[in-house]
Amino acid sequence: MHALEQTAAPKSDAATVQEIAAETDTNADQVKVLLDEEMAELFAGSKVKNYIRLIAGRRVKQLLTQTKSAL
């Protein structure tokens, strides 16, 4: 295993959680759960792990925006 290779899925950081929560008018705790789940799913299925936080953040924003617009 390479020294920089991660073995566990990354966790969301507070700044990203707060940003998504503010942009989507969603509870930060709910955003954190969704973001952590999305990152774990992406981590498990990817070979290149560099952009997992970015991709997961975009997916969670999209999900929450679509959910709110459907209401």
C-alpha cells in the first residue's frame, strides 16, 4: 500500500457542511449525515480518491435542491 493511500472513507468537514446547509436551507446535522454517506459510497467504488469530497458535496447539494424544489 502506498504511504498516502487512504484506507477509510474521508469525513465531511464543518465548513463544507455549513456551506451546503446554508445554500440549501437544510439542517447542518442532516447535511453531515448525507455528505458522510455519499463520501463513503464514492470511496468504496473509486480507484482515484482525490476528488471524493468535491463530488460528494455536489451530489448532496443537487439532491437537497431537487428535493426542496419538488415540495
